Amino acid sequence: MRISVQERYFSFNRITLLIVGLWPYQQLALARFLTTLCLSILISFVGLIFSRLYFVDYSFDFTINLLCVATFYTFFVIKYISFWINRKAIRYLLEQFQYTYNGLKDENEIAIYDKYGNFGKRITVGFIICNQSVIIAMQCWPYIFDVIMPKNGTYVGRLVAVVSKYFAVQEKYSYLLLLHVNITSTVGSFVLLAIGTMILSYVKHICGMFRIARFAKFLISSMNRSLFFVIMIYVLCVSFNLYGIFHNEPAVQEIEQTLVHLIIIGFVFAYMFIANYVGQEIMDYNNHVFLTVYNAPWYLAPLQIQKLILILLQRSNKAFTLSIVGLFTISLECFASLASTSISYFTLMLSL
């Protein structure tokens, strides 16, 4: 019986990608409508933020605050567009996974593939649960705090006041703006959830196969330029938000704004750490394959297998890396370097 890799291992990924209109197979009218809707919501909010710089009297603090939020939501837009542009590459890899699975005959090979495929599926389910919990908490936290820690003024009222001050709008329009923020945050979180879990599932499948270098290189090269812009936005977002925290002396009095900056920094740091950890894992697994071949009893294998082992050993002399435009190598070292760069830009801004 022929087993579908999509249905067996990518069923939850398919649901999340269909919700945001990014599933690479079914590009029907509904899918195109969802793509247009999600992209319009994300771009409209980023455009709204930058429009405030034009319609509101200029001040340095106000500009920095808007740039903190603008870079964060631009992060969503670039991730969405990069995945949408490379949807054919994503579909090609799915087809290759199916082709590889169909070619498996040995029970041990099938068991290894199942192990990594099911692990990727469990990761997707876990992130879906976490994402839904965070979304609910974000929408309900003012009402929860009103019950747990009641004060003279409600947290909802304080939130509206912060939004009106942050974006320089009249208080009567703050509710509409707050609704736009909540919708955009929900869509953006779903976008990152769908894209992130799909890439993580891909990585687990890649690690479960012996053609690690081939598939990993293809995946990274397909999204090379897009990932470069994501890294740029990451550095700017962290730098601006760090500056947003420390450039105000009475940070305790602006606890709501400080909390927003901390949440954005924590979210972006976590996302980039996971992305670089995944790249590190691919490199480690690939090196493990070569180490296993090196320690194998080659002298007991047939002549044809010995030739294949020799080819693998020759390739192992070169270090395997996943490079982005020749400047960044996806690894934990890259994450530390990007964090250091963000802090350096922040200190430069603070000194100026």
C-alpha cells in the first residue's frame, strides 16, 4: 500500500499553511483570497505605522518607538513573502521526500524515517498548542490582570491610553487601532507558526535521510536572499527595541512600553535561536553520517560499496556549512554573532 508522506507526517503543517494561504499545492480561489487577505493585513499595519511618521509632528523618541514596532511586523511580512516566493521549492522537496520514502525497502530504513517524521509532527503539534496559548494570553491579559491585581484604573483603560500615546492617535480611535494590532499579531503569529513548523519538519526529514547535504543546500539556496533580509530586520529590530528600553531614564514609569520592548526582543531572540539551532543540528547530523562511514568495516563490504565509501570520505574532508549569501553560516555561532552585532548597534545608538 502506498503511503502519502503529506498525510502521514505533514497533516498539521498542511492545516496551518492552508489557514494563511501558503500551502504550495492547492492554489485555488480560496487559497489566493487567504494569501491576499493575510498579506494585506500585515502590509497595511506596517504602512499605518510608517504613515504616522508623516502625519505626526516629528520627535526622536516617537520615531524610535515606531521603528521598534515597524521592524517587528516587517519581520512577519518578509517571512510571509519569502515563503510565498519559494513555494515551488517547498513543493519540490515534498515530492522528493515522497520519492525517497517510496524507494525505502529495508525495515530499519523505514523505521528511521518514521522516527524523524513523527518527531517533526510532534514538534508541530507542540508549537501549535504554545502559539494558541500565547495568542489567548495576549488578547485576555488586561481582563485577567483586572481580576488578579485590581487597581483604581482598569488595565484595559491603561492599554488604550498607551496605544493612543504610542501611535499618537486620539483616544476614540485607539480601540480601532488596538483591534488592528490584535488582528495583525494573530495573523503574524500564525504565519511564523506555519512557516517555522514546516521548516522544522523538513529538517527532521532531512536528518532522517542520508542525502542531508543535497536537500539542506537546496532548501537554503532557494531562500538565500529572503533569509538575508530576515537577518537584517532581526538585527535592526533587536537594536531599536534595546534602545527603546534604555533611552528613557524613568523606565519604571513606562512599564507598559518597556514590557512591549522586552516581549518583542524575547520573541525575536527565541525565533532566531531556534532557526540557528536547526542549522547547527543539520551540520551535526551530516558530520555524524560521515563519521559513521569512516568507522565502518569497509574491508568487509563489496567493491562497489567500497568505492561509495571512498567518495563519502573524500567529501568529508570539506566542512559542511549552510551559508546565506556567503556572509552568514547558520549555526549557534552565527546566533551569538548576530546577538553581539545587535548589541553593538544598540550601544552605538545609545552613545550618539
